[in-house]
Amino acid sequence: GTFMTMTEEKQIGQVEVQESQILFTDKDSGQIYKTGVMDDPDLIYRLKDSGAVFASEIVEQMSPFLSFLLSWLLPILIFVGLGQLMSRRMMNKAGGPNSMMFGAGRSSAKIYVKSAEGIKFSDVAGEDEAKESLTEIVEYLHNPGKYREIGASMPKGILLVGPPGTGKTMLAKAVAGEASVPFFSISGSEFVEMFVGMGASKVRDLFRQAKEKAPCIVFIDEIDAIGKKRDGQMGGNDEREQTLNQLLTEMDGFEGNTGVIILAATNRPESLDPALTRPGRFDRRVPVELPDLKGREEILKVHAKKIKVADDVDFRQIARMASGASGAELANIINEAALRAVRDGRRFATQSDLEESIEVVIAGYQKKNAILTDKEKWTVAYHEIGHALVAAKQNHSAPVQKITIIPRTSGALGYTMQVEEGNHYLMTKEEIENKIATYTGGRAAEEVVFGTISTGASNDIEQATKLARAMITRYGMSRDFDMVALETVRNQYLGGDASLTCSGETAAEVDRQVVELVKKQHEKAASILLENREKLDELAKFLYEKETITGEEFMQILNK
Ligand code: ADP
């Protein structure tokens, strides 16, 4: 109405017809009005007649208050808000609660305090030497003054080296538990991020946190992930090197007696950068080896406390059977035994549960429905007795513990479990040769009895060859090469692959000698079996019928 009236009274100053509205001004006051569009084709002419000016930019003015708010207060508010966020981020870095968005450069070290984990040295069985070295650290954390007084400084870093599953992580936690100090744990691979530079900032962050919480223990697991030698090759891993450099700098940066002790674990000490292992950084190395017989027994006992076992379980016997097992495997054996007891409806684990679970861990579960033909079963029986008989007849070889021809899920159709009576630290040349003969005994028995051979000996062949090769290339037990190393071992704790370090001709000669050595032992095994053919038949028949025989049964028949 106002619009129409003003048009008629020629009161309109400017007008702008937009798609959805019409804006117009009062000629005298300049006041802006707006109204809806109307479907009136003549409107334009009437407006023109009224003397209105068609404009294109009549701006709706905001109220002065609103415009003040928008132009002054809003920017200030935005800046204040940003400032708050930034300062919160800084606080986070200083150890505040984790913030999802800005936490990218923080170290994700988990903190354990004594009460939460509570692992003590008594929980770590065996490993007495390692514990002894680490006790000093605990002592120091308890009473640093005693050390400062005399001017001694603790090593900044201690490297725990050993095969997987021997309790390195446990030992580090136990040090923290015994000393009742905070324990930061982080894995080497966690430092290496998708974004370059993050690793270095995480290292900085970790050390800052640690220094704030000192005295404390920082544990870096799998340190070889960042501590590998810097080889300077093209296309090297920049991120990793930056992280390592930062670690080196940080370790130099803090004083010896601040109370921050860094423990690190690795399976590949030889691949670590020399700068990392020099005195002043990781200057102490604590080997954590596979447990010996006594150690295995103790580890079994520690873990057996967690489950119900029969009173008459002979842990020494189990430990003897599980030769070469790591702490983690022994823990697994105990757990498997408990599972088996439950499966069979018993209320506690018995000796046979434990024995069976060793075999499960070594060779896999029994394959209940594997059907061997009669011929195959005889072949396997002779093969296994062949191993055992050759082992028993050479007086240097350990007696057998158990022979079985029940197929396992690992693919083994049968196996002979040898038992070492005590610990062996050295092996003589004869002992290794006898061992090779024992490996070849299975195949030899097939030849002697059936006059033909099968595929069943592939694993024996591998083992025998490995030993024979090591004798020549590493132990200097051949006539021709004397005490010359022809191979170097890498990854000592991870299977120990070896690489040849000799000329092609020498390698060919080594191959020839390896063949000769194995052949000689193979012939020896065959002749032992031929000499004892009757015993071989008798034992194989017994095994064929019973499927599993113990070492005592075996020796009884042999000595009859
Ligand atoms: P690593 O760090 O050397 O690979 P861990 O310390 O993680 O091995 O050990 C793995 C598991 O094995 C432990 O949780 C523990 O159950 C068992 N274990 C290993 N060594 C021992 C030991 N000496 N005493 C008791 N348990 C052990």
C-alpha cells in the first residue's frame, strides 16, 4: 500500500526491482523501504512516470548496533577463540589430557605407574644375570644420592638384547615396578609417522615428559625400527634418520644424574647405529638369552601359579622336554595345558596335559582324521625309529624322550623328541657329526628296510645340511680351510641367516665338502641300522602298534 501510494504521490526517490523484492527510497528522507514483487506489467511505466530513479544498488542498511557488532566485536571474538585453542594445545603438550585434533606431534608413550602394573623381579623367572645388572638401576633410582656422592653416574641407556619372547619387556617393567617410579613405554615404530618431522617431535616430547616426571624409566621397544645404521644411501628413510638424530641429541642433552633411565629392547643389536651404542648413550648391554633348563623350570612354575595343576606334576621333566623354548612359549605351553584340561572336563591340568601341550606348541595339534595308508604308516614308523636308534647307538647323542607317529597339523607325520640331560654350551666335532648322522637316520632306515626312499625326510635334510655347512664355514672344523670364517651370521637372535664371504671357487669347494660330510654320516647311520636290523624291526613294529612310545619303553626293548 505504501509503495502504491508513494508511487502515485511521486514520493519515490530510487527504486530497484529485484527477483523477489522491490527496494525503494523516500525522496525526502532517504529512508529505505522494501516490499514484495507484484505481477503488474505496467508498474515499470507508472514508476517511470512518477519520476523515480531506477537504481541498481540500494543497500539495505543494517541497524547501527548490528553493524558495530559485526565489524568490531566478531573479529575480536574470533581472535580470542583462536588464542584459547592455541594455548590449550601448548598445555596439552606439557602433559595435559590428550586432544584429538592437535595431538599429532605428541609422543604416545603410555605411562605405567607402579600400582597399575606391579610387575616385580620375582615375576620374571630365570634370567638371573640380567636381573643382577638391572638391580643396580633399581638401587640407583631408590637412592641416587649415594651414587652422586662418590661421583659415579649411572648409564643413561641400557640395551636389552635377546631373541623374541625372552622377557625383555617384562624386565623393563619389573625395574620400574621395583623402583616404584613412572614407566613410559613406547615402541620404536610408533615414532615413525606418515608426516615427516613428527618422529623427531615425538622424541622431543617424550624426553620433556620424562624429565618432568623424573626419576622415571623410559622404555623403547623394538628400537631397531628407528636406530638402524644410517647408511646414507639414496632414497634412505629421511624420517627415520631425523628421528634417530633427535634421539641422539636428546640423549646427549640430559645430564647423567637426572634420574631418567632409558631402557631399550631389540632382537637385532648388530643393526643398530654405532652412534647409538657408544658410551654416553646406550652404554650398557644386557643380554637376555633363551632360558636354560633351570630357567625353564622356574618360568614354568611362575606361570603354573596362574592355573590349577595337579600336585604330582614334574616341572623339571616338562622343562627338559621343552628344550630351546622361550619364556613366551613356556607361558603358552602352560596355557595350552589349562585349555586342554578344560576341554577334557578336568578341574586341573595334569602332567599329560602339559606334555601334550608341548607337542602342540612344537608340532601343532593332532590331526584326528588324517588317514595314512598302511604302507605310509610303516614307513613313518621305520623312519622315526631310524632316527632314535641311530641317536641311541652313538653314545654321544642324547637319549630319546618320546617317539610318536600321530600326524600333526604342522604337517609332521611323526617325530622323535630328543632330550638333553643337562646344559650344553659347547659341542665337539664328534657330537655335531653324530647329530648329522641322527638326522639322516630316518632316510637310512627307509633305504635299509624298503629299498626305496620317500619325501618324508625334507626337514631332516635341511637341518643336516645347515649343521654341516656351519661346521665348515663357521666353526673351522674342516681340514682345508683351517680357522677361516667363510660366513658371517646376521640376525643372530632371529633365526641367524648366514651370508657367504668367500670367493666363488671357495664356495664351490665348501659345497663339495658339505656333500662329502653329510654323505659320510649318512653311510654311518645306514651301517648302524644294518648292524641292528632286528632291533629296528622290533621297535618299528612296537611303534606301529602303539603309535606313541616313551623313551623308557624304547630303551627297554633296545637293551633287552
Ligand atoms: P620380549 O619383550 O623379550 O619379546 P616379553 O617380555 O614381552 O618378551 O615376554 C612375553 C611374555 O612371555 C611375557 O608376558 C611372559 O608371560 C612370558 N615370559 C617371557 N620370559 C619370561 C620369564 N623370564 N619369566 C616369566 N615369564 C616370561
